[in-house]
Amino acid sequence: MTVYILFAFAGMRQLVSPALLGVITVLTMLFDIAFPAGMYGLWMATNSAIQIDAVFIIAILTVM
């Protein structure tokens, strides 16, 4: 993804570095995955009836 952004936004080098855009994109994707997974983990810690199932895994993969 970072390599694609490097080439796709090469014309914007005067405004912002494409490498910076690529790194920010990857960090944002990691946050978008870590936050719901962390909240789900906290919810599982408070309620033992909650388990990770296929729907949760599909949702995380969809966000990715």
C-alpha cells in the first residue's frame, strides 16, 4: 500500500512527501483494526459469554 501511494501521489511532492502519506495510511489502518479489536477484547473480559466468532473475524478483515 505504501509503495502504491509513493507512485500515485508522486505529483504532490511539493506539498507533502508521498512516503509520509504512505506511512500515515498504514498507521491509520492499524489503528482502525486495533481499536475495535481492543474494545471487543475488553468486552470479552467483562462478559465471559462473548467469544470471537466468524462474524468478528470477517468484520476485522473487511476493515483491513
